Amino acid sequence: MTITVEQEVSGIAAVPKQLFIGGQWVPATDSATLDVFDPSTGQVLCQVADASATDAMRALDVAVATQPSFAATTARQRSDILRKTYELMLERVDELALIMTLEAGKPIDEAKGEIALAADFIRHFSEEAVRVTGNYQVNPAGGGRMIVTRQPIGPAILVAPWNFPMSMGARKIAPAIAAGCTCVVKPASETPLTMFALAELFHEAGVPDGVVNVITTKSPREVIEPLIRSGKARKLSFTGSTSVGVHLLEQAAQKVLKTSMELGGNAPFVVFDDANLENALDSLMLTKMRNAGETCTAANRIYVHRSVMDTFADELAGRMSEFILGRGVDEGVTLGPLINEKQQTLVDDLVRDAVQAGAELVLGGERPDRAGYFYPPTVLKDVPTTARVTREEIFGPVAPLIPFDTEDEVIALANDTDYGLVSYIFTEDLRRAIRVAEAMESGMVGLNQGSVSNSAAPFGGAKMSGLGREGGSDGLDEFLETKFIAMQQL
């Protein structure tokens, strides 16, 4: 059912639009604001507080002051709070999905799917909270005892992206709470409303005041850098571009902050000649077209064995032509806009460059003449390895198909990148599957499937795609410090 204008207006009106510090909604210094846009129209949705460095430091000071008392809470208390948040989120899927769709552009059903994933992360860490372990043993040299315990690392700075504002926010905040860490969260300026709504859920579920603090700003460098350089925080978790991540790592190194970095991707998607093509196509639709291709795990370079290239390209074009472009709140829409005009222009430039380099344009490739930042599903065939799409992250609904002939050749092509977040492999040969999966220089591998996101599994990359892991028990480890206590002979 199409959502009415009245529902849109009331949905936006219901979300707080100030900074969330110490359990209170407060204005930014001098009541400064920033505009939040609807990417499907290019029009301003609303205005939210625009934090200054002073506002951000106030939030961090609150987190620092709250840290001792929150670290002293029991694991069961923290687990129960997270479980309550999970339940509240599932109760309010419709209203949360509307907020996300309006500011991020994704179709309403896709937004609901993201909320379900976010809730799953919160539930997972509610369970992990009570499973933090240590060790006790006799000193191997005799006499004394060795005690190993794990404690919350301390206040954390969490920087979340715009493409998955709810699930990425939950994936960072939930393990911090589970471990007993306070935090200052900075959502992307494109999608602050979703994070505000999430903060309200945590607050309603009983998260103590000062544990989760949210600041929004259109000047992230000027606001985040002082927090890092202050040395008051002990943890930095960032999801975003590699260039920004490298810059933040340089700053974090000065205070030796523990860091988690989920950065850019350039995922290879390899279809061997013996692959189940129906499964490969289904999986490609999932990883390529989710969120209009604006995801770090999206298939970026699609290597197809030359013997099945024509069939695969034709079938892919047929499937991609069925997407319905439009506002995510409208009935029947299956593909929303890109996040902004800059991203729309970048995607268009990459397609034009590929065609100029010799690629065959099978589908799409023309920016639509309409309001908003839309780009049509696009298929490029026989893309040369010199094209920019083989080197740069696309972040759009563009599928570049690159032919290959041998296993060794495609492994070399797949690994010929500075990035290593995820790889996808499609083959019915078990030996080849394991052999190629182990050869891929990436933190994750999708073997005959197009999704690797799972709350119970470690998510993260190799090379310039990042450091550390989110999800699984590893995600909780990122917020814990190991302490060794040496005890004299009893």
C-alpha cells in the first residue's frame, strides 16, 4: 500500500532532531542545524542539530563520566536491556522503516529487512553479553596462580555510515553496551533520523543516561578529530571510505586507540563454467542490487567464464530490467535512488568510462530525466580490465561482466586490488570451491551464495578494506581489554 503524504509528515515529525547527550535531547551550540534531504526528490525533509566540536566534547565527557558506573553493571543487566531493545524494534518495524526510507531512499520492504537484521544484531549481543570468559590456572613454573580476566575497554567513538543506518548503528552500539562501554555515536549527516530513532529505543529499553550519546554534524572532520586526539576515548569504530579511515587511523595512532575499520570494497564475483547459473543469478541480484548497489559487499567485478558469458549476460539483463525505479514509499517500487547527486554523477561517469574503454552496454546506462538521484539498472558486458569500474567501488546498480578462461587467471584478477572485504565464488566442484576460497585475499567469502552478513559471524576485511571484526563473538572482543593478574603462591 502506498504511504500517504500525511503519514510521511507525521513519521518525520515524530523523530527527535536534537543532540542526544546524557539521556537528554539538547540543541547544538547557537542552535545550529543541518538539512536532511529526501534523495528521491532532492528536497529538504527536515533540519537536525549540527554539532560543534564543543558539543561533541561535551558528549564524550558525559560518556567518560558514566563509564565507571556502567562498567560496574552486571552482564545480565546489560543483556536484559539489549533484549528489551530488540523487542521494541520488532514492535515498531513499520514506523522505523518509514523514517529510513524517507531519508535513505530504499524501498520500504528493503528498509524493513534492514531493521530485522539490526534487531538480530541486538539480540545476538544480548546473548554474548553473558558469555565473556576468562581463565584461572596454576603457574606452569609452580607456586603462584595465573588469572586472566576481560574488562570493558572504555568509552568508544562510533562512526556509522549512511547506506545501512540502522543495522550498522546496531552492529556498533550493541557490542559496546554488551561489553560495558559507553559511547559517542556520529551517524552520517545524510541519515541522522534513523540513528535518533535507535537512540530512543535504547533509552526506552533502560540504557542508563550517558551510555549512548548521539551527535550529528555536517563537519565530521572538525568534530571527530578533537575527540580522538583528546585521549579520553579508548576505542574507535568507523565504517566508511578507505581514504577517511586511513586519516582516522593516523589520528588514533597518536593515542593508541583500539580501532575497528570497515572500509571500502571491490568484491569479485566469480562464475565458473560448471556453476549453477540460476543460483549465481539469484545471488548476484541479492548482492548487487540491495540498497541500489550502495553497499561495500556489493559484487563490483563480475568475472564470468567465457563459455557461459552470453547466456549469463542475457539472463542478467532480463532480471535487472524488471526492477521498478521510484520513491521507496510508493507501492511496487523495487529500486530507489542513490544517496545524492555526487554519487549519481560518479556512477554515470564510471559507466561512460567503461563504454569508452570498449565494454558493450547491454542494459541501462542513461541517467533518467526526473527529480531525485536515480540511476537505472545497468549491465556492461566484456568489460576490459583497464576500465575504472574494475578498480573503483561503484556504489550503484551497475553490473560489469568481465570474461575469464582459467582458474589461475581469475584468482589473479580477483586479488589484483588493494581491497579485500569479500569475494563470491560459484562452482559445483567442491575441490575447486575450497581451493579458490582459500586463495582469495579477502576477509569473507560467499561460496555459492550472495550474502555474508550474519549476526553470529565475524564481518570484516583484509588489506585496505579494514581492521578488526564486527558481529559474532569477535565483535564483542573489540570492546574488551584482556587483563592478566599474577598471584603469589597461596
